[in-house]
Amino acid sequence: MKRIISLVCLLSMLVVAFASCDLLGIGNHEHVFSEEWTMDSDYHWYACTVDDNCKAYTGRTLHDFAPDLDENGNTVNVCKVCGYKNDRVSTAADHEHTFGTEYTSSDNFHWYECTVDGCYETSKSREHQFGNPETNYADGKMTVTYTCVDCGFVKSQTSAVDAKVDSSVEWDALFSSFKLTNFTMHVYMTDGVETQHNHCIVSEDALYYHIPDSIEMYIVKVDGEWVGYRQHEYNVGEKFKSIEGTQDELKTTCENYSRETILQISFAENFDKFVYNEAEGTYTATETITATYYDRSGNPAGELYCFNSVVKVADGEILYISSSYKFDEAESNIQYSFIYENIGISEVSIPQYVIDEATA
């Protein structure tokens, strides 16, 4: 029992940060920015022109609107910088604003609108706060979907995935250099009952860690300052609290989590055990295979016996791993499952509701 408890604690810790533009099919190049504005309903910017998949930009700022007349003589809002137009100019008589209770959303913000006809006044808009993305693979493509935790606004991005690995040498090289950003870990009893479910995101300047019904924590660098919030969910009714500590202490906490490899699974030297599914872009091993796991210093710590293992690869990088496993070959009354997903995709911010509802 002591071993099980200590291993559960071990698996609950976080993993090393890793990010790469190549994971999104962007590739490495010197950016060349357009001299013409790209725009959406909120911002304008100069986009990179080298590659259609490159999302790099410069000069991104909010529109600066002023009333003007369009070609038909109608009053419109026109951005004084880029020329973007919308028709959100109030035609209602003077009144006291009454705001709705459901959010209206744009690509980047959400807000409450005045319910009076002809009035376009809004509550203070808030930028979307996206949780951990969901990643789906189909027909050689990867779709990453983000959902705002405050208003439910959804955005997604699809890019091509070339998952083919041609040799065991290439396979072993993948796992020898493999580093994690995000993971989800499940612990199941053999009867299928889930006893634990951990999730985390780590990056150079942000941390999100969540064990449902236990703890949820954010530490994020905002405008050059470190801030943090934590909630112990097993204390019924407890709200989020600001994490106490100096700037150096908060920074150190984030760095300690992000640089330590607590659980890193390697399927190196198991290339011949996996079967490639071209339609799904996955490598799957249904038979039990032996894999190595590592301690926080990156040294081999032991072996796992894995089954129902799935690996997804793109552009020479591992994007996804899932597996069930045991710590010995014999039947055990407990088995573990882990999912490493959204590797290299790390967008962490503190949801507005956490900030609004937090206690000192």
C-alpha cells in the first residue's frame, strides 16, 4: 500500500516544459511581414508572408474607432488606423443601460450587451481565457480546439500531420529527445473504477495543475508580475485564494514544476511492437511491452509493463502518447493509465471567474 501511495504522489507531479513551432506545421524560417493590415473584429496586425501556416505577426493592436459615414451615408465605426468598419453605432435615445446576462463574443473578447433596442453600449469586455485544448486527429490532419472557460467561445486550428516513422533508428531518436508539456494521468482499479485523474500544463512562465476534487492551481506571469491562485476542492465550499509569496518565491515554484521530469515514459527500442494506422496517423501496440520510466533527475527509475499503447507523431516530434500499464507482469489489483496530449501547445491564463471570486 505504501508503494501505491508513493507512486500515486510521484505521478501527480508535473513534467518538463517543451515548445516548438514545428508541432503546428509552421517550420523554421525568417519572418517577412506584410505591409498591409490583417484584421479581425477586435485587432489589426501585420502578418508573416513566408508561409500560410505561420501565425507570427507584428504590430498587433486594438482598433481605434471613430464614427464616420459609409458609401451609402450610414453612420458606421471606422478604425482610424486600418480602416476596419462595423455598424455598432448607437441609435437609441439617452437611457440608463440594462445589461443582459448572457455573453456576446468576438474572436478575442466577451461582454454583456445593453438590452435597449438600438444601443450598442456594453459592459467592460474581457479577453477570452482558454482552457487546455482538445486535440483530434483524422485524415492526416490535427485539429486543436480551445474553449473559453468564461463564455464558452470556441476556436480551432487545423494543420497537416505527417505521422510516418520509417525506421527504428528514427523511432529511438524521437523518444531519446522526448520532453513533455502537458499530460493527463488516470488511475483505475481493475474493475474499471477511476480513482484519480490529474491534469497539468507547464510552460516557461505559467503553470496550471488540477486534480479534480482535490486541488486546482494557477501561477502565471502577467504584465511582468507573477500571480497565483489555488483552490483545495476537498475543503467543501472553499473558494480560490491568492497564493502568498514574494515574486521570487512564485517564480521559483513555477520553475521547479516546469523543469523536473517526474514521469517520462520511453517506448524506445519497441518500434517493431507498434503497427502504423495510416488513416488515423497512429502507432498502436496491443501486446504488453516493456517501457522505461525516469525519476526527476532524468535517470532510469524502473520498468513499466504497458498495453493498449498509442503514439502519434508529426514532423519529427511526438504529439501524443496514451497507455495503460502495471508495475509488474503479474496481475495486480490496480492499473494506471496516462495520456500525454497537446505536447508543445501551452496556453495558460487565469480565468476571470477565478480572479473575481478569489478571497485574500
